[in-house]
Amino acid sequence: MKYRIPTFLRLMACLGLLALGGCMTQPTHAPDSRTAVIVPDSGALTSQQVFVTLLTTLAERGFIIDRADPDLERLDASFAARPPLMLEAWVSEVNGQIRLSVTGDSNGADIAPGRLDNLLVDVAIALNARTVPVIGVP
């Protein structure tokens, strides 16, 4: 005579396994984001100059430019590391100010402190400019 496991017990076992499976997923972190106004020390800058300098700076740092749209002044780049780092960046002109925004995601892992800030500063230095952080703006 075969022993049959009641349907209720099978259902409870499946629910228990699903609950444990949820505990095994990686915690997700919100992507890290920075926005700064690029202020030239002398002369004037265009958003196109900032975009090209950002593109060059990322390439010099070893990033792979996945997508770059000069008309929208937006780019996606990735850095092959463990864990990989993906960046989204865009340049915009707001009230005569040029804003550079960078968002980074490292597959749920924390991004090294200052990594995005250093990128913004390096772009500004290459343009002979300085950065002014924008707080509270996505």
C-alpha cells in the first residue's frame, strides 16, 4: 500500500520552499546618483563640450561606451569589474546652467565612496571649470 501525502501538506511544503527562496535573493540598493552644475572658471561652456569631455573621460578610465546620443546628450557606459558598474549620464542646460548628472548601479553592491563625485570633478578639471553640487534634484 502506497502512502499518499495529503494535498494540504504538499501545499504547505511548496509555500515553505518559496518563502526560503525569497530569503536567498540579493538585497537591492538604489542606484547612486550625483548632479552638479559645471561652472567655467573663464569664458563660456556649451553642453556639447561637457558631453564630449564626459565621453572622453569615461573612455580614458576604461569604461565601455554602450550608447551615446549627442543630440540628447545622454550616454550609457559600463565598466567590466566584479561587480560590474553601469553608468547613465546626461547633460542638460537649465536656466543657462549646464548640469551633468550621473547615475551608477553596481548590481546591488555599494559603489565606492566618491567614485561618481571624482568623475564629475575630473570632467570639470578637463574643462578648466569647477563643480557645484545640486542637492535634491534627480
